[in-house]
Amino acid sequence: MITELATDRRELKTVTQQADLVVVGGGLAGTCCAISAAREGLKVVLVQDRPVLGGNASSEVRLWVLGATSHMGNNNRWSREGGIINEIMEENLYRNRQGNAMIFDTILLEKCVLEKNLTLLLNTAAFDVEKSDADTISAVHAFCSQNSTRYLLQAPLFCDASGDGLLGFMSGAAFRMGAETKEEFGEGFAPDAAYGQLLGHSMYFYSKDVGTPVKFVPPSWALDDITKIPRYRQFNTNMQGCNFWWLEYGGRLDTIHQTEDIKWELWKVIYGVWNYFKNSGKFPEAETMQLEWVGTVPGKRESRRFEGDYWIKQQDLVEQVTFPDAIVHGGWAVDLHPADGIYSEKSGCTQWHSKGVYGIPYRCHYSKNINNLFLAGRIISATHVAFGSTRVMATCAAGGQAVGVAAALCKELGKKPRDLSSGDALSTLLLRLDRRGQYLPDIEVSDPSDLAAKAKISASSELKLAQIPANDSWLKLESGWAMLLPLVPGTCPTISCPVNAEVATTLRVELRRAIKASNFTPDETIEVLTLEISAGESIINLPFATNIERKGYHFIQFCENPILSVRLSDQRITGIISVTSACNRAVATSNTQSPPDGIGIDTFEFWLPKRRPAGHNLAIAINPPLAGFAAANTNFGPSRPTTAPNAWVADPADAKPELHLTWNEKVKMSNITIEFDPDWDHAMESVLMTHPEETVPFLVKDFDLLDGDGKVLTEVRDNHSCRFHHAFPVALETKQLTIRIHTTHGAPAAIFRVRVY
């Protein structure tokens, strides 16, 4: 029993914590930042004002996680974000391929609680800062409403991943809110006043058919006239969750201080929509449906953007500018929304894509005037137009991981965030990110400590791609289809394939490529063949006469002809994919991007893969066979297809594939990392959407690691991750390592990279 005498006032319990890094904000950017820094050895405190992690990805909002893949609706092949966010998405696929937001919460929480260097403070809101001088934060004050405790969090480094930039704002960091003019940065897509300067908030709902009539009496605040929503005819009862991303409001208001007002308006809309479904008489199927869940926290898109040493802008994205300090890649469309949101007569969004992925500089990820403040998430130093792309969660998460590594490097080198933006410190940062699985577009990273780079690499077999064998299915060419093949300089191989024509016809086949070698937008036609096709089944040859001038992916394109069919294959192969000109209606209205003149956006065609279980390769034969799948690919380069597959792929006929690393004399090693193929093309949306498998077919499932004497060092079974790391209990001395693969999840065995330290 506790008894206290009356007093004039009492102080709350206060806990003081010392850390190396304090991260404010537990969305995906802050979560990945905290995990990343903790794994680098920093003592980290993650402050999150909600009961769960994930921000817009959490069960409180339930927006699917997306980034450069854009629902597989753009030309950014093999572009999913790597590192920690991919680790999270892989685990979510394995445990939760049905897309349950509550399960996604548990995965994020588990990733944090397993890190011994990470202290997680949920339901804890930062509300004040202390500064040691005008340019330096020394502490953050926070309060947890659940345990009535104040926290004083002291550290030499801080990261603002709060979404609204709370820490940056309180510390006096320079920021902007609203849209720049076209003239300031020369951005042709900058919006005018009629379109509006801010993106609004959204809120979602879930429904369920319970099989028995359910009545609905709307609350007093529900919207009573659905026609106030210009797009009300788009409502249908098959939609729920973030399919209603366009239930958006607030772009004309202060999206920080009027968030509660915005929330109430969105509740008004949601309950009005449900009343429309249930009581208008236009949706008889809704009689047995009930409202399962309504969001209580709006998903925010835009508020403050903070000034770093560089403002990334529209032209950087569209032109895919190569930045020497690029620490993360982006690829979502430049995606702006009318400020009036759901009450606008305009389309819910205007999206313009780049021809490929782009890099985001490190200089956008720290404050220009607060010298120990990192920026992560949607608040980084981007113009309003560029923000339309950089704001999406997977991109923000990858940026958060990079900040976590940068913070660790600051401690190791005794430097401030800005000090890592050039020179040897930047090179070290890029190397560290490359080792952690971060994709750095157009940046070559050499790793002098990697013993694998000094090894002779060999394998029991290497794929020589002579054919993609046919199954029993035919695909009618109701749209154009193409095989993306990695070709090398020299004579173009002859391609042959089975076709089936209803009547005699002609077929146009084109050899195309991207002007930029690392892109997958076919903006250059090299050669055109017109073939006479007889009725019935036949084998056709494609004798392209063009010499291939440069290494890179080329499109073998079969043009639309609905009376002609091509044969499909069941075989899936790392670095090989089929694409079609059929449009993805989730992200585009046409298979060609056709922007108006003068806005600085490119016109080009979309060539897109189909999702599994569809998306089969076309059955073709190749003479001479393609030989770009060598074992030697595994000790250098990016761990995903770029201008080449960048992988060792075993011959499908090899029943026991092995990869060998051999040194001339014994080497001492403590760690090995193996990077497999997680199908970087698959979007892996976290919630609502379902996926056909728990583990993508390109991953290795069961394998052993052996030393030079054939001793098994470790056995791995039922692997479902693209990154395997093994730390030897005692440093190993050997002249050889062997990776012996027993089974895969379906495709031929493949490895992108092996690193040995």
C-alpha cells in the first residue's frame, strides 16, 4: 500500500538514458535506422509515440509497403529495396503472405526486440529538446502516457524520422512546407495554386461478408450526400483498405496542426461511404456485409521537408543523375495529388515515371544547420515534386538503414554527419552499405577486405542458356510480348521459338534496348524482322543481323497479333524475365506514358512482367547459348541483375550443384555472407494483397558450407532469406570453401554474391 500526504505538486518519474543515437519516429524509416545502427554496435533509443511500429504500414493505418517496384507497374526491373527492409518483407511473405496487418506489426516489433543494443520506447512522445549550442542537440525530452514516465534521452547524434519533423522543428532546423514554384528549381511539374501545394491524409476501412443480414445506422457525423464526392461512382463493395488510397483530405489545411480536423472529415467520408453501400439500395450484395475495421489514425503524406546540403529535384529523378554520394535508390513515380483530395474534380493522383531507378544523395539525409541531426523518411531534403517519389515507405526505409550505418561511422571516426559526404569517409560509408545489402545505382564499390575477391571461383556447372523449354500452354499475342535477354558484344544469337497461327499471317519481331545500359525501357529499336507465318504450328527463326554493340539487356519483342500464339515455359531462371506491353491498371491508364509538353517528363512505353503464378517465360531456343551465368560473377558487382544477370546459375540438369572458392594458400576468415536471389522484381506488398507462395522460387532452400577438407561447417535447411551470414566461432584457416546446394524453392540454383572476411 502507498500513502502520501497532500502536497502542492508532484513531479513525474523521470528516467535518464544515455545513448549513441536517439531516433525519434518508429515508422519504417526510423525502425530500419534504429535496427541498422544497433547492428553496427551503437547503443540506440527508438522513440515511437504509437503502440506499434510501422507508421503508415502499421495496423493502425494499413497502407501496403511499396517503393521502386511500383506494384511491378513500371520499367524498373529487379528494383525492390534491399537490406533490412527486404529482410522484413521476406519474413512477412514467409509468415503472412495473406497480408494481415496485425502480423506485420509483430514482425517489426520482433526485429527491434531481438536487437540487444536497441531500447524501444513505445507510446512515448518527444516534446522538447535541449541544445548545447545553437547548432547542436544534446537531449530529447519524451513522455510515455502508459507508464506516466518522462524520459531524458541524451546522445551525441539524433535522427528525426518522425514524419512531421518534430525533432528538427523543435531544434530550429531549416525546413519548408508547401510547393516550390516552377522557376525556383526549373521543375516543369511543379503544381499551381489550383492543384494545391500539399498532399493530404488518407484513412481506410475493412469490411466483411458475414452471410446474414446486418443493418447499419450511420453516426450523426456521417456524410449524408455522397454526390459531394465527385468520384462517388467509383465506389464498389469489392474495394477495401488501401485500395481506397484516394479517400484523401487536408491538402488545403495545415497538415500538422489540423490533423485532428482532417481525421474527423475522413471519418465523415468513410461512414458516409458505408452508409451509401448499406442503405442506398444500389448495392444489394452489401446486405450481409458488416464494417470490420475503420482507421483511427490518418495516414499522412506530406508536411515539413527539411533542408540538407542538397535539394533533390525533379530533373535528378527524370534524368537519373548519378550522384557520387547516392546511399539509396528510388523509383516510385513522381506522384502528386490534388490538394482538395476526395472533393476534387481532378484525378486522385498524377503519376509520371522515370525510365529507371535513380539515386538519392547522402547530402539530403542530414540537416544543413543542426550539425548532429540526421533526417530519415519523408522529411528529407527534397523539393515538393521530387518528394512525390521519395516519400514512399520502402524508399524511406532504405534511407533509414543508410542513416543508421552513417551514424555508426560518425562514432567510429569521431565525425559529424556532414563530414561523411565526401572523401575517404564517404567511400567507407558506401562500402559499408554495399556489404549490408543496399543497392547503390551506378556506383561501383570495391572491397579490399573481401577474401572472396582474391579467390579462384569455380562450380560444378554453369548455365549455358540454350533453351527455355516449352510447356503445353500457348499465349495469344493480344498484346506485345518480349523476352529480356542479357546479350554481350558480338553477333546476335539466333532465336527460335514455336508459334501457332490460326491462319497464315505475318509477325513483326523487333530487337530493342534501353539507351542507358542499366535501364529496362526499350527506347531504341535496333532491328526489325517481318516474318511470313504459315497456318498451324511451326518453328520460326529470328536471324537478327545486327552486331550487339554493348553488354546489356535486350528485348526480343513479338509484336501484337491476336491470330498468332507463342509457346510458354514453366522454367524460371535468375536474370531472365518476360514482359508485355499490356498496361498495369493499378498504376497507369495506358501502356505509354504521354505527358503534356513542357513539364520535363519523358514519353516512353511500359513493358511489364506478370505476377506469379502467371508471368511465365516464353519458350525459346538460343544459338549460340548465352553464357553470362558464370561462377566468377559471385565475387564482385551488385547482387541483382543490372546490365547483366550478375549471378552464378547452375545448369538445371546439375542434381548437386556446388560453388567453390579456392585460394593458393590458406587464408584466415571469421565471416561469410552469401547472397541468393529473392526475385527483386516482385513487389511483395505487405498488407491486403496476397501472394502465391511463402518463399520465392529463385531462393536456395537447403545447402551446406564445407571447408577444404570436406568438413561440413554448417547445415542450412528451409532457408527463406536472400542473405545468409555465418560467423565462425573460431577463425577458420582453409584453402577452400564449398557451398553445396541440395534443393531450391523451384528455379535452378543461383547465387549473386559471396563475401568472405
